[in-house]
Amino acid sequence: MEQDLPPIRISWPWQLILASLTFGVIFGRISASDFSLHFLFAYYIYPIIFLGYFVVTLWSGWHLLSRFWCERWVAAAPLLLNLITFFLFFVFPGTATGQRLQFEYYKEKRLEVVRMIEQGQLQPDARGDVLLPEKYRYLTAGDEVMLGNAEDGIEVLFHSALYLRDGYTGLLYRVGDGPPPSHDFGGRIIAPRPVAPHWWDIDVSDEYDD
């Protein structure tokens, strides 16, 4: 006679720990797969994910306050995991150290893209956009890089954020000496910031000066 197996039950706080780890994996996957977010994901799906993460974080805090005296550090584990996730994927990447590490990590792969463009292996479309091969698309938001119009050498813009209200940001590689021209890439370049020789962090505004 067959016997029904008892249902698998995951008790507190392990449910919160599992949920916290899940959100950590999700944010890590987002960070590893794309330098920024596509329009549909950024405006519709990502807010839902972040709302879920926020609710789990609040729930973890409440669980810690209500269960610490009987579960001790096990009760603190969910909140600790959520705080680690917040630091790794929201705070640290925006610091100077995080940005520098990110730049160095992707630098050689971006230079490979630049060399392929210089050698004619990648061709721009009529707008000056270059669609990257699939294995290089994580280097730029939107899967494309943009070529500039400088006369002193090649310029390649790797997008770091698209779909801003009045422009976009990016990491610019340029062969020429000195900062990029004030008007390029379909807009006005605002306060270019040097990152390394030939590399600039730029903001491009859609609004031209009169």
C-alpha cells in the first residue's frame, strides 16, 4: 500500500532567508548580464522586483525584532543578507572605488570592441550606432555603441544609462588628445570627466545650446 509523503515545510526564518538569497541572485544576474536596463524592464519589471525586495527587507527587520531573543543570530540572517545585497548592488557600484573596479574589469573587453570597429569587423548603421555581437552586449546598455564625429581619431561611446529624461550617460573611448568636443553623439556633452588615458565618463544632453 502506497503511503503519501508528508509535504515539505520550510519554517521561519528559513523562508525569509530563501527569499533574501533569491533577490540577491536576481540583482546579481541583472548586474552581470547588462550594464544597464532596457526600457521595458527598467520601467515595468524592475520596480516590481525592487518592491518585492523592499517588502522582504521590512519583513526581515520585523522578524529580527520579534524573534531575536529566541532565535538569536538565525533571526538576524535574513536582514543581514538583504543589507549585503543592498550594499553590493546599490551602494558600492556608485562609489568611486566601485566605479573604478567596474571600469578595470570591463576595460579589456571594451578595447576588443574598439579594435573590431577600427579593423572594420563591426560596421555602424546610418545613425552611427554599432550593434555588438551577443557576447559583447553586456558591455553597454541597449546592446549598441555609438560612434562620434571627431576629426582627430575614433570615438566609441559605451552607454551606461539610456532613457533618461533629457539624455543619457556613457563611457567614451577616444583616440584624440584632450576632452571630447562639446557637441557630439546627437547632443551636448556636459562636463566630461577623465577616467583613464583615452577614457572619459560623459553625460550627453538632448538639449543644444542656442
